[in-house]
Amino acid sequence: MILLPNASFFTFSYAYFNVIPLSTEHLSLYSELYCDSKTMQHVALPLTQSSVRKSFESALKYNSAIAPKRLFLVIFDTRKKSNAGLLGVSAVESASSEIEVGIMLLQQFHRSGLALDALVSLCSAVFHLIPNTTIIGKINPFNASAKKLVEKVGFVYCSRSSNYKLVPDTFCFKNSEGVKWIT
């Protein structure tokens, strides 16, 4: 299993958004995403208001770990001056060179192009920070929009593992410019 860099290493900006680690000020964003049945329909059962705080506290613990297994990152849209969603980065325990990524956006940011740009920038960051890795996406087979999104980025479906994989050679945006590290 790959050890992830500290969450602070995933602090960067792209043309119209910033990515920062999840912190205590993001509870309402986290709740809005994880308690929304439409957002969660292809992911898992939505959390209840009583269980979301425990989940949020676990996410914060992951982000503060010295050798994290999972990271939660916030997408902040600088045009709208608003939190737009979350990105996830997880080490795959059963594989020595795989990282799983995920994205969840608030409904008002769907169909805005933000998902593609955020996923591209996250994959660029992963390949930059963790060389010689494969990025995977586990997608519910009924989630057509997520499948379309990852295919635009260059992920290819692997029937043997039933997930989508992205390696530097298939990353359509491997030379993407515009990711700037925030120091």
C-alpha cells in the first residue's frame, strides 16, 4: 500500500478554483453532500444528521494522520466564492501502486465543467506527488455521468478488477498546465 503525502501537499489552485484540505469549517459542506440522497444515489446510503458528525470527525482524523490512508479535500470555486464539493484520495490496501480518487459536487455545480477540471487537476497532483502509481476510480455501473467524466480524463475500464484505471500513458491531460501549488 502506498503512503499518501500529508494533506497539506494537496493544496493547489487551478484557473477558477482552489483545492485545500478539509477542516473543521467545512462541516456544512460535508453534511450537505453526504446527507443528500441525490448526490449519494450511486455511492452509498446517505448519512443521517445524527451520523454525519461522526463521519466528519473521522475524515478530519484521516487528514491529520502522519501517514494517511485517505484524504478529504475541498474544492472552493473562486468565481462564486463558494465551496463547491469534495475530492477524495485513498491508498488502495490490496495494491502496492494504486490510488483511488473520487469527487462529489453540490448540485448547483453539476454540468458546469468544474468536475472535469477538478478531477484533471487532482490526477495531475497525484502523478506529481506520487510517481509510478496507477489511479483508479470505483464507479457504480449505473452512474453514467461519472463513467463519461472519467473516460474524458483518460481512465479506461478494467473488467478484471471492475474499476476504471488511469496511468500516465492514458492520462489525456498529463501535460495539463494551470495547476499552481499554494504555499
